[in-house]
Amino acid sequence: MKENMKIGELARQVRCSVETIRFYEKEGILPPPPRTVGNYRQYAKRHVERLLFVRRCRSFDMTLDEIRRLLQVRDTPQDDCTAVSAFLDKHIEQVSTRISELEQLKAQLGSLRQRCNGARTAEQCGILQELGSSAVTTD
């Protein structure tokens, strides 16, 4: 792993965009790197490791605030990690709730799809009529 990388090299190594790296710096997720005399950012191994950690967290659909909390614990390795287990339990619960909501949405969309079978004019389309009705259902 190369030390003193420029932002483009870091982006290639962790497979994310330069804009994402800058965003994480702005949000305080990634610590600002030292700069060269020419004002280029110089990233090190610790930046690569942190970005890979963040990307892995994002792959588990964690929010930036959740990632910040995990990073705070990770940045103090001598501290107890009980909070991490509790955090993950809460995240699992949130994912379960989201799955239920998505299953309900799927059922609603399936019901909506049944409103139009076959070739009709847009004016006759049951889907468009239902979407245009004033009855709003959120259940």
C-alpha cells in the first residue's frame, strides 16, 4: 500500500469517486490529510483503511451518523465495544422494519398493476386513473 497518495490514487485504490472522498472529509468521516507545498492532499494507509471501513458500513446500509458512532468507538480501541453490539441490534431492527414496509409497498404496487390489463388508451388506463385519484392511501 503506497504512502503519500494523491486523491485520485486513493479513489482508485478504494474504488470510490474523488467527490465521495471530499464529501467524507467535509463531513468529518475522513480526517483531513496533510498537504504538500503545492497544496495537494497526501493520503496515507490510515486513510485507505478508514475509507474501506466506511464503504463496508455503507454496504450494510448504515447512515453517516451511524458510521460516525462506529468510528468513534473504533478510534478508541481501549474502550468497551458493548455499544457496538447494541448499535447493530438496533440496525437489524431497522432493517426488519424497512423490509416489512417494502413488502407492503410491493403488495400495493401489485394491486395497482392489476388495474390495467391489456392495450388501452392512456385515458382508459386504470393505473393512471388510480394514481390520479384524490384518495391517498399510506397504510
